[in-house]
Amino acid sequence: MTDAQSIAAVTLVCVATAMFSVYGLRPGRATSDFYVASRAVSPLRNASAIGGEYLSAASFLGIAGLVLAYGADMLWFGVGYTAGYLVLLAFVAAPLRRSGAYTVPDFAEARLESTRVRRLTALLVVLTGWLYLLPQLQGAGLTLRTVTAAPLWVGPVVVTGVVMITVASGGMRSVTFVQAFQYWLKLTALAVPVIFLLLAWRADGAPWPGADTPPRFREATTVSVQQAVRVRVDEPVTVTVSGSLDGQRLDDAQVRLRPGDHRIGEGATVYFPAGADVPHPVGQEPLNGNDWARPLSGTSHPVYGTYSLLIATLLGTMGLPHVIVRYYTNPDGAAARRTTWAVLWLLAAFYVLPPVYGALGRIYTPELLMTGRTDAAVLLLPTRLVGGTVGTLLGTLVTAGAFAAFLSTASGLTVSVAGVLSQELEHIRARITARLKRRATPIGRPRRANAMAEPREGRAYVLRLRLAGVAAALVPCALSLVVVRLPAADVVGLAFAVAASSFSPLLLLGIWWRGLTPQGAAAGLLVGGGAAIGAVAVTIAAQPSGGWPQAMLSRPAAWSVPLAFAVMIGTSMLTRRSIPPGTARALVRLHAPESLVLPHRPGSAAAAAQDEP
């Protein structure tokens, strides 16, 4: 695939995204349009939009890359991502829609009548959203680097620019149109090439990767090292090197690589003969075919890691801010349930495809195991396996789908984070204004009972919302250029763990247990969310290798989620006298059919909870 074709594919996706944003702009003038698309999105369109934003870089590129490297154990990612919506459907979807909130902090304040819990929830929403944005932006850099040799910073900058246009144009209404279109583009971009890939694999007669041998080059291969890497060689092999090897500058020199560690510099190329074992990055032992194909055998402490991953994906789905906000756009609770059923079918149709790319990548792109760029398998397979004009066209289609994955997820995350940022800034402004007015109010003059009952309408406020969208996109863009790179699915798994350890207890207990108190919620959020965020920070910064510390820090949900629930329940029982007085009314609003619940203005959920019957 030529650079011109790749650039054309990316440009076409970006232009289509901008056009859908403009289409959604026309009615997007009010706060309700920006936040929740006026609560008028149909179930099928909403399900398509959820699929569009949910199928991120981790789904489009990351799962295939992890299957390539670690085999059957990684199939749990797709299972957990999809099954998480069953939990969402059973326990959260309809009550959350009935809450009338714009954001998760709105729900927290309405249920617990506490501005402190609201502020803490808002902080966690922003941190989780930015953590989830990082792999989208880094995946964009990897994609453009792979198909055009562009610098890694180009992809994040392009995605950030398009996302800012999308979000600033019309908020949730524009994002909904964009993401619904991009789901079907991503499904097509994987489904069509996989037919040709399987046909080419059958014609080639290559065996399925199941032999009891380490990964090997099937044919003579030249490996381009785009980032410096330290690799371990287990069997001696003669290679031809251009570039830096073990600190020496070589120019098409034949070198005998002896068993041990070797450092290959950025930009170097290494020619391996057919049949040579693929070197592996230091600290990442390769799996032979049998271990690769057999569950619970490819990673350290696999039972713990598998269950921790399932807990994170099953419970983390309900806490992801860009997923939760989608249920506020449905007309009612019944539509929220129908949306979830449709999402299950759409995700199931998609997740059967990435594992096929991962398995074929094990055969035809084994050099990615050496460079650590396994996420690129989906991008390279069409031209590597099919070749010719057809392979070029299929590669262009896959590139377009990958960029759609980055744009759709980044758009949803940005609009949800922007909504929280703008709401909190408006609340701070309103509190300051209210205090100033109270000081200036003459004695005996009645004061307003609730100076910040709902978000303001009007052009000035919507402008602030759009500016918040710009800020919400710029911060993770800057972070993506400096943080250590990890596989996309791993980073997204960490974001799921943070969401499962913070928002999941808050939502489940807030919806189903009247005994939850503001002190209990705050303690659970701090302990559970803080523990998960700490594990994420250590994993990204220090990248611990091997043993229980690595397993527990890289997959923290198995201990951080029970810890959050225990702290939230225990503290609430110790402070049961602090149960908010409006708890009974809030629970009636969450669980009674819409026809039996008194209507309220679509403003802050806190105001709704405080309305008198």
C-alpha cells in the first residue's frame, strides 16, 4: 500500500467525520443537545453509536495483537467487553436513564445529595476518560507510522484536531451521527478483508500455529525497527544489519548473533534467513505453538489474571463515562433496554473477527513479536498475505477502519469528559456568584433556595461547553506524546479496572441499596479508585516484570473492586444516620415506570431529586 493511498483513506474518514458533524450541528444549539442529543436517539442508532465508540483501538488493533503474542488467553477480552453489557442491561440501563442526569456526577449528587461526592466522581470521570483516550491517540500514531512512515506524533495530532471539530460542532448530537456511521465502517473494514485472508491462507497451505515450536520466520524477512528495542536471541543466527546493533553502526554487514541480549537501535533493519527463530523483547518469553493455543498457559499466574480481567471488563463497562452517557440519550427506560440488546448483537458480530487476524499474524507477521508492535498485525496482513491490487485495496480499507476506531472512541470520550468539565466549572461559578449575592442581599430579603439548580441555556453556555471539549482533547494529546507505550488493549484494560473499582460500586449500590451514604460513597471511591489508579501509574511508569507484583498491578480489578465494595458498604453502615433524606424519592424515580414518576426539567439531577411532590 502506497503512502498516497493510506493518506487518502485517512483523509476520507476525517472528511466524512466532519461532514456528519456538520449534519448534526443544525439543531445542536441548547445544552440538552450538547449533552444528551435532546434525549431523542432511537435504540438502533444509539446501539450503532455505542458500538462505534466502544470498539476502540483496543478492539480493532489490540485484541488481534494480544492474540498474536499470547494466544487463547486473550480471547477473554472480547468475551468480557461484550458480556459487560449483560450486567449493564440487568442492573443499570433503565434506572440510569430514569435518573434524568446529564453526567455520572449528576447522578451521584442526585442520589446522595452531596457536592463533595459529585466533585470526587467528576475527578474520576476525567481521569478515566483521559486514560482511555491515551491508547486511541497512540494507536493513531502507530497506524500512520506503519502505513506512511510518518512520525509518531502525527497521528495523535490529526485525531485530536478532528475530534475537537466534531465535539465543538454539536456535542452529543454530532457525535451520535459520527459514531453510528463509524461502527458500520469498522465492521466492514474487518469483515471484508478476513474473507480474502482466509482464502489466501487456505491456498497457501500454511499450518495453523499449533506446533510445539517457538515463533519462526517462514521465509527470509527484513525487519524494520522503528523504535529501539532490546531483544534476546536463544539460538545463534547469522543476519545482515544496517543501523545500530549493540552500540555499533553497521552498513549491510553480516553478523553472527550469539545467544543472549542484543540492543537494536531505532531505524535499523535486520535481515533474517528463513527458518530462524524470532528474537523476543527482553522480559517477554515467547510462547510455543501448544502453549499459544491452550488457555491458562501463556502468562504468569493465568488463573488470577483471567478472573481479574473478567471482573474488570464485566463491571468496568457500566462505569465508563462514554458508555454511561449514552443511556441518557434514550427517550425512556424501555428504549435503553432495547438499545442494550442491539448492542450485544452488534458487538458479538464484531468480536469474532480480531482473533482471526491475530492467529494469521502469528503465521505471516512474526517479526512483530520482535519489535513489540503486535498491534500492527491487522494493518499489515492484507498486503502481506493477499498482495497485488486486491491486497492494496484491502489494506486501504483496514487503515480507514482503524482510523474510524480512533476517531469514534475519542469523540465519545471527549464529549463525556467535556460535559463533566463544563458542568463542574459552571457549578463552581454558580457557587461563587451565589455567595457574592448572599453577601449583597439586604437583611430580610428572601434568598434563592438553589442558585445552581440546572445548567444554563444559551449561546454563551454552549460556547463554554465547546471550549471544554477542546480542553478535554488537548490534555490527553499532550500525554500521548510523552508516556511509555504499552499495547492498546492493556491500557484499555487498565481503564476498565479503574472504572470497575470506582463507578461500578457507586452505581450498583446507589441504584439498589438505600443504605448508601455520602461518606460511604466517598470512601469507596477514594480507596477503590485510588488503588486502581495507583496500580495503573506504577504499571505505565515502571512496567514491573514477572511474579505476583506484576500480575496484581497489571490486573488490579480482582482485589481493587472487592476492596471498593467493602469500604463503601462498611463506611455506610458506620454512618447510617447520614442517609440522605431524599433517598426514598430518588429510588422511586430510579425504579418506577416513567409514567408513574413526576416529570422534571432536564437539568441537574440534583435539582430533580430535590423537587417536592
